[in-house]
Amino acid sequence: MSPGLVGLSSFVSRHERCSRRPSEAACQLARLISQRRYDWIIVSDEDLLAAAAEMMDPLECRAWFPADAKRSAIVSKYSFLEQMSALGVSIPAFRFVRSADEATEWMGELQAPLVIKGDRGFGGREVRLAPDVAHLRSAVAALTPVYGRVLAQRWIRGDDVSASVLYRHGEPIAWQAFRTSCCYPDTYSASTLHESIVHPALEGIIRAVGAATRFHGFAGVDFIVDAASRELFLLELNPRPTLGHAGAALSRRFFEPAVRAFISDATQAEVHRESGAPARVFFPSYLFYASKHPQRAKLSHLLRCFSDMPLSDWRVCTWLVIRSLKNAFTRAPQRARSFPLPARLPARRALSRGSV
């Protein structure tokens, strides 16, 4: 169920079109659920998940909603951080502010850049880095009317890390963690390149997140590793499948046995985890990144990206390649100028936007 081109994929046997408005899509989802039974419902859009949680009876969606309890921590990034902080999990210093003046005072106390975040959104849509007071006031002014309060968090210099996890009622069945880079379309959007990473604190936090939220299904957990101290800090929970679950052939092979066990409700003696794995380069995300930043792209990564291209989905692949070439050629005249221009591509609509 989606408003986009998901139906073109050979992996999709039946496609239901839906509205791009989360509230309307949630109503359509409710009708589908009332008409027939589904073995597993995966909501891949956080706005739709929040809309479904607000309008549906908890008893009706208990079988498929990704958490048995603590629903607020799933649909609200603010509630999630408050809960994890109360449990003593390492989180960058943060404060909720209701005005630009409060945020300015907080910046003065930390004497560091701040990261301003909205309560919802994905792909870096509501994340702003405020290196100075002017940017800080602008970011707070943009998000405060939406939520009434804004998360102001200390910015930490270091490596961005993401863990793709399959939980069963709070217990991790399988997970893999990667250092993330080459984000598209923005600095805080989804990564297009994953490089395997090992950290002693990863498993403890992954288990703490599951135990606290009782999450059920696919989730992405984001961290940052302080460049100076190498301490691992938890950033947020993404209550949906992320690229690390199935964006590359290696990831699909890793999660396939875990998904079979999840669906059959089979028990596993130990957690299936992966470390030291080869880098993952995601198609078509890295292709889009390369078209936007050709000077940073690497040929080896592009070749690996194309090696994972599903040739059976030739219609989708053709459209994606044409779009990437169009992005590259529209930027070429600007790169040819003798002075730099802030050439920023409009944020793309993901194929999974509003999809189920």
C-alpha cells in the first residue's frame, strides 16, 4: 500500500494506492485490515505510524503494531529520549525549549553547537545543526509552532553509527551495526554507504531499547561515537525498516533466516549478529548521492552499488538511472562557474513514503 511507484517492482504482487496524507492513508489502512487478515503488517513511514496510533483502537492493532507497550516512545522521538534518559542510557546532553531565548541560554551553558530536532519526521527532515545564535533562533522558530517545544541537544563530533535490528517483542533476534556516511539528500538524511563497526556498548543499548519499548519488528537505532573519548551515545529510534535491513544483497542474506524465524515464531538459542562484514553500498541511494556530489563519489562504490541493482526490476531501475543522470546534468552548469553556488536539490519523495 503506497502512493508511489512501489507497484512497479517485481517483488510486489498486489499494489493498493493510498493518499499521501497520513490521516487519510491511516483510514485506508484501517479499512484494509477490517476486510482481510494479514500475517504481518510493516509500516515504513513514521508519520503514517503516528496517525494510525492516534486513530486506531489499541486492542484492534495490538497484533501488528510494533510495540506491545510504551506506544508513545515509538511514535514520539521526545518521549523515547526522555524514557531512555530515565533508564541511564548514554545520551548527548539535551533540553526541551519553548522559545529561542531558552535555546540561546542553553547554548551559552554548553558552549557548543546545538542540534535542534522535531518530535517526528524521518530522513533528517526535522534536524537542524545550529553553529551560532542566528541559526539556532531560526531553527527553533520553525519547529516550535508545530510541537510547542523543541529538543535542543549537544552536538558531538564523531562517527555516525546505525544498527539495523529485528526485534521480537523487545528481544533482538538479529542485528548489524555500521558506520554511516555519504548521506542523501541532506547531511542528516539516510546514509548511502555502511561500513561495519564493532563497539563494546552496542549490544547493551540495543537490548535496553528493546526491553524499554517492547518493540516488535524491524527498527533502526542511531548512535554517535565521540571522536575524542570513543564513548557511544544513543540518538534515536527509527520504528521502521531501514536500508540496513534489505538495501543490499548481503543484508538480505543476513536477515533472511531471522525473518523466517520471526514469521514462524520459532525460538532461537542466541542472537544472530554480524560484525566485520563488507561495506554496503545502497542502490539507488548512492547513485543519487553520486549525482549530487560527483567529486566525492568513488568508482569502486559505484560499481558495488550497480552490482546490487535488481535487474529483474528493469522498469524501476531505468527510471532511477534516468533520474540520477538528470540530477547530474542539471548541476553541471553550476559546477562550471568560476564561483561556488549553493546548488541544493529539492528533497526527494522516497518510494516508501506512506507505504505499508
